[in-house]
Amino acid sequence: MSYLRRDIETNLGREIGEYQHKLMEVADNFNEEKIEQFEERLNAISGLRSNLVSRLSNLTNMVGEEINLNTTVFSDVQTTLESRTNRIRAVKSSVAQRVLALSRFD
């Protein structure tokens, strides 16, 4: 069973990294004149995050023990997200807070 758990950890870890990269790309494309469209993209990203969290929970139950994942955002992605959310916060702080919340898996 341990090989299955390691495989799940590897694949979900990769998917979480890809998700965080997508979030960074969405934040990078923020346009203050198109806030509504930006929020729609955040809704799509939120759906991806919910799917990952749900799968993690289901797989943890299936395996019967905790799945060890490092969900810390890579430093380059974190730096970019912080820079972008500072710019977004200047226009609409609630949207910036949402971007930051979507970056966390704790």
C-alpha cells in the first residue's frame, strides 16, 4: 500500500504545482478595466482547487492514512503572486484577498 500512497503523493503534488502556476498566470493577466472577467477566471481556478481538495480527501480515506504533500507555493510563484496581488489590491482588495486564499491549501 505504501507504493500506492507514494504514487498518489507524487501525482497530486505535481497537480498542485500546476494549479499554483495557473493561478499565477491568471493573476499575472489582471486588467483593472476587466475585473468581472478576472473574477470569472478566479471562479474557474476555484473549481480546480475544490476538485484537488476533494480528491485529496477521498484518496486519504481510500488509503487509510495521511497523504504527505508539500503544498507550499514555490518561491518564484509566491514572489510573482505577491507582486500581482499588491497591484490588484490597489484596484480591489477583496479580489487580491481571494487570489491569496486560492494559493493556500492549509
